[in-house]
Amino acid sequence: MNVHSRPADRNSPVNLPDRTPPQAEHKALEILDGVRDAFVEKGFDGASMQDLARACGMSVGNFYRYFPSKAAIVAALITRDLAEVGEQFSQIIESPDPMATLRLALHQRIADNQCQGDGKLWAEMTAASLRKPEIAEITRQMETEVTRYLAIVFARVLGIPAEIAQQRYAAHASLLVMMIKATAMHHTDTEKGRDALIALTVRTMNRILDEIVSDYVKG
């Protein structure tokens, strides 16, 4: 996974690095769908490699040909998620109003996280990262990539170099990422509670983005 690749022009649309999963791509992606369910059901540590192979209808030996370790599986899961995120950021940057498009995309991401049930998987991966340095590094790299994408959007909106946007608004971008992860992992018992959480999170995110625009206008 080449997570350190960067576009030549950081103000240009995001050029994704090659993040093709190991071995046969199509089969590997099918496996990732299976292991997601196993991790959610049994937990990151509770699901053995045998459990993961069984969830995918494979022998353990064949499973190891695709993913030799849980760390490799996490890297591939994050690789796939990053590819989707990168494509979305490309659309945001190329849109006529990147800030408005970003606000809408963040709102949609929060709503999707609450409805699709990925939060438990993220909670398992976050817990594993506290115990396993290799998992912590993989998840850190994902957060770094997403904050970089946000800086590119800020740079496009404000008409400044991406490096300057990164320096000025790194904390803003990091907080946005934290909020997305936190709301994904937070469970609400009722639809009303879920909707209230989404609304409050979106309002807070909008205030963060408003501060960036306001700071630029004042400057």
C-alpha cells in the first residue's frame, strides 16, 4: 500500500496512488466483504484466521495466499476505503462550489456511518490499534491521507497553496476526521437519538468550516 504517494500539484484533483489489493483483485475484494462481517460478529481479536477463512468459504491455506495476517487485512480494508474517499474528494475539488459540496459530503458520510453499521468495525480496529503498533500505523496513515485531502479542498476554496492550508488548518481537519470516526462508533438506541446526533454533528462541522472561511476573509 503506497500511502505516501502524493499528486504533483497539491491544488489539483486528487490523483490516487496504486492501492490494488494483493493477488487477484476481484477475489480479494470479495474476501474483504466476508472478513468485515466476521470482525463485526466476533471482534478483531476474537476472530481467528480460521474464522475469517471460514466466513469467506475458503481453506485456511488458500486464505493465507491473499492475506497473510490480520494487519494485511486491515491495510486492505483501509486501502479500499481510501480509494472511495479519494474519488469523492476529487469530485468535491472539481465541483463549482467545493466548500458547499464538502459540507454535503460530510453530512452524507455522518448519516451513512450511522445507518450502515460500520461503526462496530471501526471500534474494533481502533481498539486493536491501541494494542498493536502495526495496526496503529495503518489507521494513522489513513487519517493523514484524509486530512491531506481536506487541506487540498481548503486550499482550492481559499486560493492558497495546499502546504499553507495544511499548516493553518491541520487542527480543523483533524477534528473533522475525529468527529466522523466518533459518530460512526457511537451507538444510538433510537431513530430520534440518531437524528439528533447527526444534526448536532453537522452543525458543529459547519461551524468549523465557517471558521476557516471567516479566518481567510479577516486575513
